[in-house]
Amino acid sequence: MAEEFARSRLAVGLMSGTSLDAVDAALVRLAGSSDKPRVRLVAFTSVRYSLGVRKRILHVASGEAIPAREISQLNFLLGELFAEAALRVCRKARISPHRLSVIGSHGQTVFHQGFATLEAGRKISSTLQIAEPAVIAERIRAPVVANFRTRDIASGGQGAPLVPLVDYLLFKDRSKGTVTLNLGGIANVTVIPAGAGPEEVLGFDTGPGNMVMDALARRFTHGRKDYDSGGRLAAQGKVLEERLSDALRFPFFREAPPKSAGREQFGDEFIKRYFFSGRKRESAQDLLRTANELTARTVAEALRNFVWPRASIGRLIVSGGGAHNRLLLKKISELMPELDVDLSDAFGIPVDAKEAIAFAILADRTLQGLPGNLPAVTGARRAAVLGSIHPR
């Protein structure tokens, strides 16, 4: 193993998800073959957005009419912030950025519509991630791969989720069926049957991960806290069954995969409708507990409805910020007692760094001319090489 990593490639993955709270940067060493990569995390850092920047991103992602100038300026500003995150993780590891073989930048999603609508007589779906990759390439002087989702959409897919390919490469097992669960702003799963080939992998978004809980935490603390640490506040409340039942009827939950979601489905409008409609005043703790239950219940129901009939699964591997929410993990384990539940840390992939690591791996595949999507997951017509390359 040591000899293998002596010939490794250094790569950085940059990720900011639907929580809109920070840029995660993971510096990794990559070795091994394309179908069995070896990954070693060298350093990880998370650079938080300022309140002002976060408000600007939320405004652009709100669905309101936004001046082109604001989108353009924010795109270049985030490019600078993403570049700073890459430089910071290199400094943390005491590695010169010029040694990097590639940087994979997911960018910041401000719009995602995986389903097609009629536009000027044509069926169009689209996605937009900003954080100008040319700025990152210029500041770091390393090749940058970005705009991963767009080629999948051009190939008829939903553009997400893309991490399932990486999950398959890292966690496939000949004898045990596996589900990986990422609890970011949105919760998504990758289903890897025992001994599966890539065409047998299933992946999709199940619904809100931390998005609703985090929004409630910010509202109830007047912005002093971005999340309910460990689910402590929610643990003091009770589930509001009527609100939960109403929210569980949201059409997305009944849709069969492939499917993807974002702030468009589970942002402010969803929260207003299902958590603040009516005149009855309810406690912060009760609403947080209900949001916690909603995430756990929709994950469990998605697996029972769409996965159990198709595959025998024995273990659940959890990552993402929600993996720190002890109440949420406890509830998920209770709802699916037949599964062995572990954190991705147990497999050498820290829960907070996993998605950033994934985009380092995907960028490396792009440079090798290898596909980065799974058509069975996204609905694309073919496996495609993803992303646009910005040279050193």
C-alpha cells in the first residue's frame, strides 16, 4: 500500500451544498486502478461563508428575478472564495498547490431543474452552479474541472446525484449489499447490491436532509446558530403528528427514482406551508423534532418502497453533516433495525469530507477520459465524461 501511494496523484475536491454554509475542501492522494481507486485524505478544511455572502446566494437561489450583474459578480466572488479554500487546505497540509494534478469544483448550486419543461417549443431541463472555475485555475495554477452536472443533463439525465459512482467504487462488496446515505442539505442514497456491476447501482434523493432542520434552527435563534447541534433542541420536543402526516403527502416522496431535489422543493415555500401554516403557535423544540422525524421517516420509507423490493441490503453507511445529529441517527436506526449502521469514518472516509473527496475523484476521472455518471442513477442515455476542464 505504501509503495502504491508513493506513485499517487494529489487532488483537491471543493464542495458547497444546499445548506449554503461553507466551502469544503479535501486534499487527497489517489492511487490504484480506475475501477478500484485508493484514496487517502491528507487534509480537510471548511471555509464558512460570511452572513452577507450567504444572503446573496440565498437571494440568487430564491427563484426571484435577479439582475444578470448580481449573478455574474457573485459567480466571480465565489470563484475567489473557492480558490481560497483550495489554497487553505494546501497550506494546512504544507503542500505546494503547484503539485496538484487536478482540482474538482462542484461549485455552488443556485438553480437545478432535473425534469424538462417546454421552452420555446423544446423540452429543456437545466442546472446552474456558480464559483467561476477560471478564477480558481488562475489563482491556484492547477487544472480545474467544474460544471459536472451539465453533461449528464445534456445526455438526458437529471444531473444528480453524481456521488453514487464514487460510492460504488469505494464501498462495493462482493458479499454484502450496501446503502450509503449522505445527510447534507438534501438526503440522498446510493444502493449497491452485493457483487453489483455499475449498471445495477441505484441512487436518488430521498428528500430533505438537514435543510429544513437548519432553516428552523436559524429562525428560532435569530441567526445565531446555523443548525441544531447534535439534535439537542429537537430531543426536547415532541413530534407534531398532524404536521408530519401533511408533509409526508408532498408529491416528491411518492415519485419513483431517478429523482433529485434541492431548495426548489424543500426551501422556504415548503417550510412555510408545512411548518408555519395556520394560527396555532408551536414550540421551536416541537417543530425541530418534527423536521428531524420527517428526514428519518422519508429516508426509511424511500428505502422500503424503492429499494427493498429490488435488492437485499445488510448495511447502511452514513456521511454528511447530519451524521453528527445523534437524534436523527438514532431514529433512522430504529426505523430500520435490520441494517448495520456505520459512519463512513469506519471506512477511512470522514463524514464531513466525503462529498469533497468525491469531486476530487470525479475530476481525476475526467482527466483520464473516464465517465463520471451512472445512467441507471441519473436517467442519462449514456455514461459520459463529465465537466469542463480549465488548464493549469
